[in-house]
Amino acid sequence: MTETTTPPAFVPQPARIPADQLVSDVGIAERAAEFRAAPLRGPYATLRVIQPEDYPFLRTLETSSEVATRWRLRGTTPGPEQWVQSLWNGVMVQFVVAETKTEKPIGLVALYAPNFQEGHARLGAGRFDLHSRNPVMIFGVAMFLEYVFHGWNLRKLYMDLPEYNYPQFSSGLGRFFDIEGRLREHTFASGRYWDELTLAIYRDRWQSEGARLLGTEASKFGAAANATVGGAA
Amino acid sequence: MSLPLRGQIQWEDLAVEIAAIGRLPVERVVPEAGLIDDLGYDSLAVAELIVLLTEEYEITTLPGDLETRDWSKVTVGQLREECGGGTA
């Protein structure tokens, strides 16, 4: 018969922080001065919250143009109420990307399906003019990534997309993102099957490499000081 | 590569930067080459180039018409002229 031993009882240890520091505010003012909000408005791109007034325009765009087959709806045309629900389903934060100069909406960015236990979430980004090579949308996405990594302790973001959407930003492979998943012939569109890619954007790489895309947006023009939710709207 | 000069970029430096962002051999970066059609630039690469020229070389005139510009028609030679670069 094996002799069993009772584990020692847990005895709480007294706090090692001196009592006078537990109740002091030493250093708080200095730390508070370091707080800054991520910019939502830059010289070229502005992120603004989606308003109900945007719904007709967005729904028309998402269901009646080439965007319809390339974006999340993949050519389906849900009813108005169902469409609004799908727009916000699982979404944590979402903005319209607009040109700062003209206030013209040029795209959407969204963060959805966050998993704070594992430290990741999914990123969605799409421009309204699919054939444009205008870099303003890129500046908007860069500002959004900064907003996300600055505001939440997420270590990586996934972006799922069919391979036919990949060439729009493929130059960033290995610098801003990696391809971490590939589902062969996963998506049917335009008469054939396409691979579905999962890109991964890491916080540390973004902060060392990607954040330089914000150079013009945030630092040089002092956009942070003018940041407002809603921006130019 | 020489040190950046404020407000301008020498041709050889511009060619090297364009090649680096586009992951191209520098020999392909010739004045008549279109950024998008010939060199395969996407909008992310265009954004990188703009930030580089604006931040590193302080070329402030380049982004003037960023929103309306048709980047599919921009050639390396045009960029060189706008950036005050030397001869090729």
C-alpha cells in the first residue's frame, strides 16, 4: 500500500510592493502622456464609420457590379434586411475607406471573427473600383491595420481570398504577409474552380515593415492630432 | 547608392529603388517602361514607391494628384522628370 502525502496548504504571501507605492500615483502622469489614438484620417485616405445612409450605395455596389462576384456575396443578392445583417455578422470593427480630399468612398475594411484566446482575427478589405491601381486604398488599409494592432492585443490577422483577387497586392508577399493556407479548387466563380488563399499578417512584421506605409499618412502630416471617428464625413 | 538629396533623386537611385520594390532586375527599369503594364507594379508597390520618394527623398510634389492619377499610364521616365532626377 502506497503511502500518500497531503500537499502543503497554500499560504498566501504578503505583497512585496511597499504599501506606500500601492496607493501612490507615481509615474501615472508620465505613462498617461504616452497614450495616443491611432489616426483615422490621413492626407489621402480617411476611415469613417458606416452609417445607415451608406447602406443603399453599398448594397447596390455589392450586388450589381463586378464587385458582386468578387466579394463575399459571390454574386448572390440577399434581401435588404438580410444584407444588413450579413454586413455586420461577426464584425468587430468596420470602416468605409474614403479619399480624404474628395470624401469619395473607395472601399471597405473590416475586422471579424476575433479570437482573443489565440490572438488572431480575420481581415477583410475590398476596393469598389476593382481595376484601379490607385494607392489610396492601400493607405487606408495600412491605417486600418495600425488601428487594429494599436487597439487590440492581436498577434496575427488572417485574410481569406480567392486567388483571382490576389494579384491586386501580391507584391507584399514575404514583406507584409505570408501565404499560410491554400485550399485547392475551393471556390467556383467565372466558370471554374479557384484556390482559396489564407494570408497572414503578423503584428511584429507589420510594426517593423508595414508601418512605414503610414509614413506619409500619420507622421509627416500630423494626422494623429486631427484624428476623428467619422473623419471627413 | 548615394545619399538622398532633398527634393530630388538621381536616375540611378530611382532605378534601383523601383527595381527593389518590384523585385526586378534593375536592367528592366528603363525610362519608357510603364510601372504597371511593363514592370508589374500593383497598388501596394505604387504606395510603397510614393512613401519612399516622399519620405526618404522629400519629393513633395509627387503625391499632388494621387487620387485622380491614372497610374497605369505612368512611366519610369515621367517619374524621373517629376522627381528632378538626372539623366539616364
